[in-house]
Amino acid sequence: MHDEGRPSPFDEMPLLTLDESIYYNDFNVLGTERLNSMSVGAIPITSIIQYALLEKIHNIELFKNVILEMDRCYLRLVADDQKAKQKKSASKPRKKR
């Protein structure tokens, strides 16, 4: 995102509490479970639940909801970034041969 001269959403990332940083780390680990094809897919709920059980997380429902909301925000950022890139490439004049 930062490669095109635009600021990255992470440039102004707040300092995280210990609890928040644990969710953030878990979110990054679970991000490896995404199904990627033509676009980035969501983290499967089954992967979130399996991870919560493996890590012995007590409130699986809360954990699932937090990770799903983080994922929705992440996917929205990715989609917005892709739209901006498409709009930018569509506005460039084509080179004549």
C-alpha cells in the first residue's frame, strides 16, 4: 500500500495493549489460513475455532467475533486498495504503438 506514495493505514497505528497485541498476533497467524484465488478470501471460521481450541482460549465466541471483525476491516482495506489501483491504472493514457 505504501509503494505508490500514499500513506499506509499502518503509519498511524496506535500502541496496543497486551490484550490487543495478542489478538493482533493471533489475527496474523490466522491470516495464513486464508483461501487466496483471484482475490483475498476471508479467514475460515473453522480455522478460527480450531486455533482457539488449540490455544486453549476460554471465551471462543468472543475470540471468534473479534477476529472476524478484524478480518472484515482488513478485507475492506484490501478491496479499497485494489479499487484505487484499478482506478489509477484506468486513468492512465495508453501508449501508442
